[in-house]
Amino acid sequence: MTVNEVCAELADENGKPLARSTFYDWRAKKRGPKCTRLPNGDLRIRRADFDRWFDGLAEENA
């Protein structure tokens, strides 16, 4: 998944995607999903890593 796709998945109830700056802030603080940097410098997030991270959020708040 691209960063834009992850942000779209995390959209609010009105459909507004998560701000890219918020994603990068979470990443810098090690609070976001695991990312892989491609040779061209772009980031990608594997669906399984995203799902695992997202499911972990629900467990933390349970």
C-alpha cells in the first residue's frame, strides 16, 4: 500500500483521509505500521503489516 492508500483507509467518518503529516509523525515516533522504503525512496506498507498494526490498536484500547 502507498502512504496515500493508508491515509485513505484511516479516513474519518466524513471520508476525509488522514493527513500525510500525521502518518509521518506516527512513523517518526514508531507508532505507525511497519514500512519498507523502495529503491526510488517511496514508502510501501504491506497489507498484512497494516492489518496487524490496526488490529493491535483495537487490542490496546479494549
